[in-house]
Amino acid sequence: MNAVIVAVLVMIILSLSRVHVVLALLFGAIAGGLTAGMSLTETIEIFSAGLGTNAEIALSYGLLGAFAIAVSFTGLPDLMVRAAVKLVGREGEARRKSLTKVLMLFIIALIACFSQNLVPVHIAFIPLLIPPLLKVFNELAVDRRAAATALTFGLKAPYILIPAGYGLIFHGTIAENMEASGMAINPSDIPFAMILPVTGMLLGLVFAVLFSYRKPRKYADKELTAENEQAPQRPVSTAGVLVGLGAITAVLVAQVTSGSMILGVFTGLVILYVYFGVLHVTKKFTLQEADELLTNGMKMLAFIGFVMITAGGFAEVIRESGHVDLLVEGASGWFEGRTGLAAIAMLLIGLFITMGIGSSFATVPILAAIFVPLAASLGFSEMAVIALIGTAGALGDAGSPASDSTLGPTAGLNADGQHNHIWDTVVPTFLHFNIPLLILGWAAAMLL
């Protein structure tokens, strides 16, 4: 049995059984290592060696959570919520609320799209935007599975298609690794090759919002955290809102110019710390209050940090097992003269690998080294190979329990403890994005 398949299946089955995703990743890594012939000790050593891979990302998310909570004390999120509630109207007719709900979901998807290309901050906007809007979602009876689908679409589709921001990095990764594997391409061809797969994602989003999750779903109005109930309450003020906007702008500018999320979030925290601790005239934070504020904020995204760190160990075991090559090589004998079967098999292999690693960026180098010579020997064109690698790299990222494209939406939508990561984010995004990606990714490989 192939170790990659065993590891990913164990991880998925345990996650769907509501075993904590961190434990599911650990058990999956152990199962994969043992299947590959490693000892338990060797598997744990390799797993431990990979834990540092995503440590910087984990720290960034922890600081981001602290920043999000700190911004909430400026009054800016409260102002956003009041404006949203006023727009919706508590006594609005059912049709108006239904249209407002759909419009809001598509606007969220658009904002998420901007976070990939226009202002490349990835999931940094989620803890700032989503938690304050949860009560508005409740008022509209929005099914949060639709919101999770909208957010994940915006976190993935733009960088797969558009060569700007994170898209420039993704397209560059595809081009560089294809060239290293013996097939030089023009990076400008990548968007054309990816139009059909991304169209599939768009159809999945529309279907989720207008059909799958269109019915009202009731949630209780709860405070975001127990700590917030006892925290100092601050009225909305012009100064606070301006400082909040300034801090967010500073985070974006610092991150874009430096390329470091840590430096960007640190810049915003310094601005807010000075405002609350030094310049705020109504009530200053003591050092102890400031420390509690940052700690409570870090708790909000600590879950993502732990999962990303664990996913790094899981991915290291998969790579070191040597069974990624075997997974492809073992199936290559079936492909001669069967390009249609070969295309779907390669996409399914990409799905399995990406589900385990949780990152399309990290999967592309693995896939390119194997797919390029295999696809070339079967007579696929350069454009078809681009579509296969790009789609296979994207497959699974949307439905992986360890992907930040699913962890980010969960962190925002579960701020009041009413959104399950697996059943409310992972399963909906898997069904609505991976299925159309498989179908239209295969069609692109056949037509190009």
C-alpha cells in the first residue's frame, strides 16, 4: 500500500470523525511512515524535523490575532457592524434580506480576491472583517458554510489565474519547476491554461451561494470571547476609527514593502500600543491590560498556528517516505494510449498530495518533477501540462484540513464558537471547488 495514500486517508477519516485535526495529522504521519517501512522512532524524528517549516507563518498568525483584537478596541469594527445593520434593516422584507445576503457573500469573496493580488495580505483581513460581522450574519440567517465557501474562493482562485501578488509567485513556481524538469514555458501562457479550472471554481461558488446554502440557518448571538465581556469598553470615536484605519494601512504598507507579515503586523501593533497606552486621553491601558489584550488576541489564531506547524511535520514524512514517486510510477503503466485516463489519474494524485501537505505552492515542485516527463511522453501539449500541474496543485488546498485557505475562514467564522472547521469549512469547500476543478481541469488538459 502506498504510504501517501495511507497517510492522507488516515488524516481525512480521523478529521471527518471529529478527531482534532492536529492529532489527525500526527496519526496520519505515523501511519504513512510505518507503511513506508520507517520505524516509529524514525517517523517521529522526521516529523519533528519538519515542524519548523511553517513556524514563521504560525508566529505571523499569532501576532495577527493580537492585532485584530487590538483594532476592535478602536471602535472601527463596531462602526462597520452598525453600518451593515443599518443597511440590512431589522424590519426589512424577506426578499430584500435575501438579496442583501447574496450581495454580502459576493462582496466578501471580492474582498478575499483583493487580498491575493491587489493588496497581497492573504488571510490577514479575515480576523479584522469577519468576527464583527457575525451578528449581521445572524440577523440575516446566513449559512456560514456559504461564507466559508466565498472566503476560500477568494483566497485561491485569484492567485491561480492572475499573475500579480501571490499569483505572480504561484505562476513563477510553475514556470521555474517545469523548466527545471525539462519543459521551458512562457509564464504568460499560464493564465490562459488556467481559465477553465478557475471557471469551475466560480461555478462552484455560485452554486454554493444560490443553491446549496441559500436556506436560512439560525445561530445564537454570542460574544466573541469570554474575555471580551470583561474587557474595557470604548465608545466609537473619530480618533479611534482614524487610528484603526491608520494601523491597518501601516500593516499593509509595511508587509507589501518588506515582504514580511511579521514586520507588517508588528508595525500595526506598535501604533495601537502607543495610541492606547500613551495618547488615549479617556482611559489608558496598563501594561497588564495590554499584555492580556495581546494574549487573548493570539488565542484567536493560535489554532491555525498549531495546525500549520503540525502540517509541516506531516509533509516532511510524506516527502521522506519516497512514496510520492512510487504513487505516480506505479500508475504510469496504465496510461499508454489513454491520455484521458492519464489526465484524471494525475489530477487525483495531485488531490491526494495537496490534501496532505495543505499547500498548493509546496505541492507544485513535487508534481512538476514527475508530471512533466510523464505528460510529455504521453503527448500532452505544453498548455495541457500547465493546466494539469496548476490544477493538481490547487486541488485539495480548498478541502484540506491543514490549508490556510480553510483555516483562515474558520478562524473568523468560529470566533463565537459556532462554526466547525471540518463540516462547515473543509467539506463544503471540498465539494464545491475540488469537484469542478477535477472536471474542468481534465477538460483543459484534453482541449489544450
